[in-house]
Amino acid sequence: MTTFASLVRFSATTASILLAASAALAASPTKEECVDAYGKGQDAREAGQFTQAGKLFLTCAQSTCPALVQSDCARFTDEIARLQPSVTFVARDSAQNDLPETSVFVDGAPVATRLGDGNAHDIDPGKHEVRFVHAGKETILTVVVNQGEKGRSLVGVFPAATATGAAVPPPVATTTTPPPPVRPAPAMKRSAGPLVLVGVGAAAAVAGGVLLGVGLGKIPASCSLSTNECAAPLKDPVFDQASSGVSLANIGGIVGGVGVATMAGSLIWYFVQTPTSAAAAPSTSRSFTPWVGPQGAGLSFSGAM
């Protein structure tokens, strides 16, 4: 009986080994399957379908595949593992209570029937629609997952159900006080007094220039301003004309110089003064009219200061 039992035990062991070997041979991909998985895996990777690419690269990384294909697929498998994003799903109510009895669908495909284990799930990079379903209600998230993103938590929140027959408090009437009107900041302006002097100085400068020109024009051609001499006999009328022209030119130069100085000083005064509110400034109406005539020049002014 002992020998017979040993033979039976040996036969059973041998049969188990043969069955395991047959299953291993059946699971090993053929050369054609390796090459096919190699090509399709690269296409899936380029399309961003990392989950499918990882499965194909695992197939062509088997020891029964050609050495070159097996080496590349093993390397591609490691690259996909680094780039493959993963997410976790969480369902909660409005009070932040977990709802483990929730199903999850990603892009319409079921991913989890309940969320009690807290496991991470591989997902392809890109835009996805995640639908949480709990107790006949659902909530939808639209997310964009990036390459290499690991363990990102996607939370679906279900609003609390309103109790049937519960009294809803009436809305509280509130009185809204309109905000006070916004008044624009008052315009700031400078006093126009310096500008009056600018006008006076400009008139004086013009008048001085006219007088200077008229005076120089009255000096006879036989007289020289540089030498202060006239080529004429003593007591000739040209001496009186020259004296009158020089005097008039000197007056014009003085008047013009005073006018220019008045303009410059008035402009400095205007720009260094402190501006005041236009509302506080009295309304004035002024006008200036320069004039030039044969006997001189000036500036006429009308209006209140």
C-alpha cells in the first residue's frame, strides 16, 4: 500500500507540473504577437493612451519575445510607469461626510462600484468627465489630468436632500440703502493774475520791438551806430535825425526788455503758485487785445479781475 500510494502521489505531482507548464506556454506570446504589441504600444503611447500602452508593452517584454523587442518594451514599460497619472475618488455630502457606497464612471466607463478601499486608479492624461453616482443621484466633474500626476484626489460632492414637509423659513426682508452719490473731485486751477502780466509783458515786448525798428529806421544811412559818427558837415540835419532815431531805438530796447522780463517772471509765478478748487474760484471774464500802431503798441484789457 505504501508503494502504491507513493506512485499515486508521484503521478499527481507530475500531472500538476505538466499542466502548469502547458498554461505557461499558452500564456507566453508568440513572436508575431510580440511584434504586434510592440507597434501598437508605441501608437497608444503617442496618442496619450498610457493605460493601453502599458498593457501592450508588458506583453512584448516577456522572455519569449525577440531580445531587441523585449529590451525596448521593458524600457517603455518603465517610462509609462513614470508618466502614467493616477487619481483617487472621494464622494462626500455637503457636511463633508464620506459616501463610500458610490459608483464612479470615467468618460462613461465604470471604474469603481464603491469607494471604501481608497485605492488609486490609473488614468490617461488629458480631459475627462468623472461621474459619481450615489443613491440614485449623480454629480459630474470635468478635470484635466497631467502626465506624471500621482494620487490626485477627485472629490464629488452631493448636496444634502431637503426633508419632506420641512418648513422653509420665510425670506427676511432687507432694506438696502443706496450708496451715497460719488461726487467727482473738484477741478483745480491756478489764479489767472500772472497770465494778465504775461499778456502785458508780451504787449510791451511787441511795442518795444516796434519802437526799436522804427528808431533804427530813422537813422540816416550816412551815420554809423558802431562809430557814433555821421559823414556830414557840422550842424547838418542828419545829426538831429540820428539822435532822434537812437533815442527811439533805446526806448524800444528798454520797453522790449522789460516786457520780456515781465513775461518770464509772470510765467514762473503762474506755475509755482498753489492750485485752488475751481468751485471756490470766482467766475471772471477777461479778454486781451494786442494793438500796434504808427505811434507805438500795447495791449487792451477788458473784464473783471
